[in-house]
Amino acid sequence: MKASILKALGTSVVLSLGATSAAWSTECIAPANPGGGWDFTCRQIGKILYDLKLVDEPVQVTNMAGAGGGVAFAHVVNERNTDNDLIVAASSATTTRLAQNAFGGATADQVRFVGAIGADPGVIVVAADSPFQSLNDMVEAIKADPGSVAFAGGSAAGGFDHMKPLQILKAAGFDDIKAIKYIGVDGGADAITQTVGGFTQAMTGDMSEIVGFIQSGEVRALAVLTEERVPGFEDIPTAREQGYDVVAVNWRGLYVPKGISDDDFNMWAERLQAVADSDEWKEAMVANGLAPFTKVGGDFQSWIDQVVADTVTLSKEIGVIQ
């Protein structure tokens, strides 16, 4: 099977085998080159699965870059649909791209999302001298004059950063979301610079992007988009506790082939829950700036279904998809 992958995809696949003499029973596909978030997910979860003896042999990590995850997704759907020893790293970017038809007609229901066990929390941030003291202040200002507040974010228009303020305004009962100004820049640091410099009134991004700026006092976070306040940042209120039922986190998790049995799906959910509960994973989250966010099995799949549906609706409203 590995030879056929290489033949089909050529140099776009890098096999990271570790000890070449080992036998493999489980494979984790990271849909990107080594070093990124999906690669981290496969390597860290794979290591803990083996350390906890949840799998019999070390987990093979296969880096399968291309089309923002689309190459790996197509490979799983078309060639590995019943492989119960296959797991694939995923994140919020995966579901956003699927919802926006970025994988050439592929849809989220062609695989099964087995769980997420950590997340980079979404945040809404303003400059330290901003007149907005709360998320409510900002929402009311936008309702009164939608053009008065521009958001900077590290994703393109229609991407995950853009969706965060749109979700908040929708939760506030504001429907003219095309009127909300968003400027996509090259990463979170640039988005912070735009906001601190006064070129935009707010930044939409992830917690990991703003930690240093919060510590230096250059910005103030109006809300974190998690279910509960983030450990270590307990002074930042959630959007929920301010009256906006929005959870938007860049979760780290896995999907599996759709054609595996319910028993195998539940087995992977139980394994992932065991990883989430381990001290080793908790240490990895702290070391890599992730917040607790655990949803596995049917609960996670139902949550994903709703996230995809909401993303489709918003994407149509702003014209990203028809």
C-alpha cells in the first residue's frame, strides 16, 4: 500500500518511518509537510498511543501534502475507505475547506470525524488604548455603524479568522454580515500590527498569536471563543458569558475512513479519549500553547456536522460559495 501511495503521489509524500526495522499496524496521515500543526498532531498522538499500549506497534506517520489537505482527503475516500488502521490529522481548517467546497466536490460526510483533544482558542483583540472595554461595546458599535469597525485576521476572506466575528454578530442578531469589514493579512502577527497601529479596530485570530502582545501590554483581549476560560488567561472572558453563544477554536484532532465499522469508530474514540486523559498529552498541550478541548465519538461528529452547516451558511452570505 505504501508503495502505491508513493507511485500515485510522487514526491508529495514523505514517509517518516523512524526505526525502519519496525512493524507497523497503525498509520497516521498528516496532510502537510513535516513541522506544521497536522504533523504535530500525528506525531504526538501516535507516540502516546504507543506509549499507553493502545496500539501494538509504533504508529507510522505519513506526510501527504497538497491542496490544503485535499490530496490526503481524496486518498482516504478513494483508496482507503475501509481501512480501520488509518487515522488522519485534522483541524478547523479541514472542515472550513470542506464546507467551502475547496476539495473539488468532496464533502465532510465522506469521512468520520472521531475526535478533538486540544485547541488553539479563537480570540477577539483590540489595541490597549481602544475605547472598547467589552465585546458588548464592540457589537453595539457595529450595530450602530457597521463600517466603523474593521477586523484584521491572518486568513483570507472567508477563512476561519474571518468567520469568528461573523459568528459573533450573527449571535447578536445582526444579519447584514456583508457590511462587516475584514482585512486578510499574512498571519496573526501582521493582524496584530494592523490593530496596534490603528489601521484596524480589532484583530481576530488565535490565542497562540497574541500571548506575547498581551504580556507586553500592547493589546487587550475582549473575548476568548471557548466554552470555558483558558487556564493561564483566566482574566479573559468567554464570548458565551458575555451573551454570545459562539465557540470557535482551531481544534486538533482526527478523522477516519467512513467505511469502517461502528465498533472500530468507537474504538478510536476510546483510544483518543485515553490520550486526552494522559499526563503526557497534558504536558504536550502546555508546551505547544493548546487549551483543553475534548470531544470524541458521536458527540464530536454531531458538533462537526453543525460547524460545517454554519460555515456553509455564512460562506454563502458573504459570497465565498454560491
